[in-house]
Amino acid sequence: MFTTNPFAGLSASLSPSVMQAYVVVMFILVVAGTLFDVLHKGSASYFFQNFRRSKAKAAQPVGGGGLVSIAVQTAVVDVLASGEFCNPRRRVAHLLGMYGFVLYVLATVVLVFNASASALWTQLWWLGGLMICVGGYWFWFFIRVDVAAEGNPPLRLVKADLFILSLLASATLGLLWAASGGGVGVLFGLYILATTVLFAGVPWSKFAHMFFKPAAAFEKRMSKANGTAENLPTQSRDDPEQRSRHSMELLRDAPMDMGLGIKREAPRHY
């Protein structure tokens, strides 16, 4: 089961070119949906305008080497390691889902376009799907803010849940379909339906965020490096200049961790 290409069994009922065309259509839908999302929300214009404003107000210009360094840090820390997540459980769940999705999609493409692909690609397809399920269901039932902190029921659905739910449905139904022996049937139809919703629903889901977040992370690091700091205060209470202000007199000798009592236990008092 873990070494047999589940898509190869479809050839008895479907021409391989049908599934290959389906994959191409899904790719086109992702590109078109992302472009629509960018134009509709003006995301690209916002980032470019903000970048130009930040560059114009820079207190300390960043050279070519600095830009390369910031780009590498963004790619390694913010993208590959999901460094923006302070909650370690959420970061692990996100990494499982992210790398699982990459393996799942890449292996699907290879298996669909090459029926005789190595058994390793089938194993990677299974691994990717299982990683999505572990990370996704862990997030859905135990980590979501509206469930863990606000006390909302875990089965409450909102528009923002379209991406995670369609992703979980695609991976779960795909694994169940492959485990049942593959072929064309009800499970295969549901699997295709969930996958179509996942890729065709880009304009209405958070799918496009995977392209926006690296740009936002790069911009944030850039503004910190050039001194603009996104027009936010750069001094904190541990800076001598800040602590010497008259308005800080009562807090001058207070411990730096004062006020963090809310973090001592999980917010479960709803």
C-alpha cells in the first residue's frame, strides 16, 4: 500500500492525460486566484509603496550586502523555520502542515505524470498527507485561538476556515482513498471535490497568505535595519534613556517582567 502508486490504478477507468490535465488546471487556478487576490486587495501595491516610504525615511540606508543578508534571514528564519510563531506548539503544527503540504503536492505531481515513479515518491506522498493530518487536526482541535482561548466550539465554522478545512479534507480523503485500494469511486470523487475546493478557493481563503507572509517578514526586517521600524517606538522600558523619563519614574526600579502574570497559565477561564 505504501509503495504502490495510487494514481496508477486509475488508468483502468481514466486516461492518465485526464488526471494530468486536472493537475495543470489546479495549478492555473492557484496562479489566477493569487493574482486576483493581489489585485483585489491591493497587496502588491501596499508592499511596494510601504517599501518605498521606508526607504525614503531610512535613518541608515541598507546596502546590497545588507539586502542579501535580510533576504537570507527571511527565507531561513521566517519562511523555513516559521520564526514568527512564539507559541512552540503552533509553530510545530504549522511546520508539519507546511512541509507536509509541500511533500503532498510535489509527490502528487510526480505520481500523476509518471506512473512508474519510484516507490519513494509514493512513501513521500503518504508521509506528506499524514503530516498535514497531524499538524492540521492538532491545530484545529487544540491550538486555534477561538477554541483554546475564547471557548468557542471546535466545530464552529467561519469563512477563514476554508483553507485549513479543504486542505484537511483533501489529505484525509486522499489517504482513505489510497488505503481502500484506489480506483474510481465515491472516495475518489470526494477527494477530487475537496482538492478542487482547496485550489479553486484561493480568492476566498488564506491560501495566498503563503506568498504574502514572506514579503511582510522581509519588509519588517528591512524597516528594522534601516531605522524606520514601521513608524513604531523603538525604545522599551529596559533602555536607560526611556527609564530616565519623568513619566517612567514610578516604574524605574520595577522588575522588567512586571505585568506578565497573564502568561503564567493558559487562558482557560472563559
